[in-house]
Amino acid sequence: MVLETFHRSQTDKLLAGVCGGVAEYIKAPTWLVRIIWVVLTFIPYLTVPSILIYILMWIFVPVGPKALDPNVVDAEFKVKE
């Protein structure tokens, strides 16, 4: 069993990769995570906390691995049967 770690995305990011990392971690579409975050920032009492949490995650969550070069073949792949 592979234990996934939470990290910021380097490939799926608009600002810092926080929403992309959250989406990868919970296996949800990135657009959905981004929409939820935007909605939370427009709720009056959640504006400051949601922005503060995003900034703190930007600072403290490590950056994930880079995507592979599409011209390079990955040695670890799964074959569908």
C-alpha cells in the first residue's frame, strides 16, 4: 500500500498549486476544489480565514514532484488487462 503525502501541485496550478494539490490528494476535479474555495472566500465571515489558510498552505505545504517529460518513458507503469 502506497501512503500518499499531501503536497502542492507543480503541474496543476494557477497561483501556488494549493488547490491542485488538494484535488490530487482527495482525488477530486481541480475545478471543483477551486470553485469551492472561491465560494468560501465570498462568504463574509469566511473570507479572511480562507485566504489566510491558503497563504499558510502556500508557505508550509511542500511542493510535489514535477511531472515527467512526455518524451521520456516512465519505468513504472500499469498495464490494463
